Amino acid sequence: MTKNKSIQDRMFSDVESDLFKKAQASGLEYLSKVFDRNVFPENQALEGLEKFIEEMPTQSEEAGKVIDLLHQFGSPATVATMGGRYFGFVTGSVLPVSLAAKNLSIFWDQVSAMQVMSPISAKLETIVEKWLVDLFHLPSNTVVGFVSGSSMANFCGLAAARYRILKNQNWDITEKGLFDAPRIRVVAGRHAHSTILKSVSLSGIGKSNIEWVDADDQGRIIPELIPALSANTILILQAGNVNSGSFDDFKSICQKAKDQGAWVHIDGAFGLWAQASKKLKHLTDGIEFANSWTVDAHKTLNTPYDSGVILCADKEALVSSLHMTGGYIITGNERDGMLYTPEMSRRARVIEFWAALKYMGKSGLDEMIYRFHERAIQFSEGLKKIEGFRILNEVVFNQVLVACETEDITTQTISKIQELRTCWVGGSTWQGKKVIRISVCSWATTETDVNLSIKSFEKALKMVLQKNEDHKF
């Protein structure tokens, strides 16, 4: 390398070099180990992150050395969420075909704001939109926006609801804003996800204005306690409680709410996918009567991060609430993705989304989703046999809630499981008490993975009880 080359000349040289082969080789080496390694990084790997601490370099570095540094000290310090023993959050793994599609799309570097900017993105968004509407059995007029995740998807859903409710009262929020606007009611169950609170806050409605409805012992909104609704109301339901995995009773709620004129929004980040499983779709019976829905592909579908979806049966409301204008805008003769999302500078995440659905088909998707449930049942039944563990929820989908004899022992056991690194789980609060939360959402999770994890739970609890016993003396 000639050091007096301009940075532009060096970049052209990098394109023609083995830089990308080096990056691919590093990635393939990582993949070859990720399914067998400890889930959480070793302390030595975490200490290795200090190698990245420096003042911004004055001179440019060789591209190959940059990749080497990332692989040598970055790869060991990752959490193995792609593997089969990560149960800490509803994160999801990555389907090999979806990861490969994303890798290819990285070279394309497509922005999906307008059809003229990326015909391939526009075409695949149109196709995946149709597939999702069919897969979830939603109204044929439903449109889809491809966003970063459930936080943004929930915001889009509430923005569309806000627009429609006010428009029906001759108030154009895009022109007049919320000042002096007619009041909007928001009704939600007490177990609504935190992203709903964020969305209500961002929408300008205000969290303190939420009318909370009590939930049952599984976190499901109690239908009989839902107040009378009207055309100025947004009713928020959920498909998949983030702790228990429970589903609201859509069949008894949605049609009634719609008859009262309310806008029904379903937060289905990971649970809406149950609709794609023949044995689990009873959980989502009645969702077709809602007005908007959210779902994540990077959770249950196992596409790479990030990949969220807003589905809305009111195209005008969604597009108008996320409107975009400009003299330089060139509308396409098919789909312009920016109309259905808040962002313009948005990567074409639909590419790996399409690859996942194309690869699995309905039968493969059904198989994978139901397997999550089977592994969750296996986890639950295995822990029930171990003295000192209690299962607190009805395992209807992929979530398992576990408690020990006391909250203190539960908290210590979580820490010990994490320290052992065989698997990784996180803690949560359920009915006011500390619990262990298990989320099964990786295609790679096998019966062996669950058995190894159960043994790690048992070992962790024994170590905690022994330590506590020793401290008595």
C-alpha cells in the first residue's frame, strides 16, 4: 500500500482487494462456533473490548486491519443470540437464508423510500405485504409499513388511529396539530407493553390519560371490565404478553369494540405469528376485526435485526399520518415505501424478510412456530420436576415464568444461571414479585439445548442454596 495515495484511491483498491473475502471468512468462522459456545461472553472477552478505546486516529488505517480488529476482539464479546440457548429476551435467532440475503443486500445498499430509488425493494415490499395479509387473514384492504421494530410500529398504529378519530370530527391533525383538538380516549390493559406507553407519549396523547383495565392472573385484559367505547376511543390489545405469553380474548372484544366505533390496535410483536400455526391460531381468533396490528420479523420469524411491521386496514389514515412532501419527490407507478413509515432513509429490510418467507413457506413457518411452543412446554415440564422451582403461567405459546421459594433466591438463581453461561435468561416482575422469564424463539433451539439449560437451572439453584446455607454458620 502506498501511504501517499488519496483516501479515494485507497477505497477503490479496497474494492478490488480480498477485504470482503476476509470479512466473509471471519463471519463464517463466527457461525461455525456460535451454536456451541457459551451464550454470554467470557470475562476475558469483555476485557478485550478495551482494545477499541482510543482517540479518533489522525491517519487512516488499512481496511484489512480494521476487519481483523473487529473479529479478534469484537466476535468473542458478542452474545450468542443466534444459538439455541438464549432465552433472555424475545430476541429471535437468524435463519441462515435470511442472513445470507441480508449479506447480499448489504452490497446493494438500497434505500427503500421510493420505487425510483430501488425497484427491487418496492417490488418485494408489495409482495410481502400481500403475503402477510394472507398469512394473518386480515382484511384485503390492509397495507403494510416496514419499520425498525415494535416501538415504531406501535407509534405508527396510534398515529393512524389518532388521524382517523380526529378526521372523523373534521379536525385535520396534520394541519392543526393537537392544540384544541377533540379529546381522544385510550383504553388498555394493565399489562400493556412498555412500547405502548412510549407510543402514547410520542403521539401527544399522554400516558396519564390512559384508561387502565384490570387483567386476569395471566395478564389478559378482562373483557367485562372494558368501559363503554365510542368513536373517539383507541382500544389497545395484545397478542402475546411479554411475560406470560398470554393472548387477549379478541373474539369477544374486537367485534364489539368495532360496533361501538372504536379503533382497535393489537400489539402482536411476537404473538401475532401464532396465526400462522394450525395448532396455535386459536390464540389469535378474532384479530381480523381490529384496525391496526404490529408484529416483529426479527422475533418469531427469525430475520436479522431490525425488522418491524405496522399493518393497517385504513390506508388513508396511515399514509396521511406519516405524510411526506417535497419538490424533489418522484412518486412511482407502484409502491413508494416512505408513504407507510416515518423514515425516508430506511434500509431495504424487506429483502431478508422476503427470503425468510420464500424459503420456509407456510408449512415451514408453521413447523418452526409450533416448535417454539413445544420447547417451551419441555422447559416447563422439566423444571416442574425439580424441587425448588415453580411454573407461574399457562404456557400457551413460547413464554415460561419461573419462581423459586423466595424472591431473594429467585434473584440469586438468575445471576448464577447467567454466570454459568450455559444458557442465558433474564428476570422480570410478575404479580409484583421477581421471576425468571424464559423466552423460546430461536429456530436453533433443540431438545438437547433445553435439557442442558434445565440442568444449568438445577445446578444454579443448588449452588445458591448451598451458599445461603453456608452463610448461616
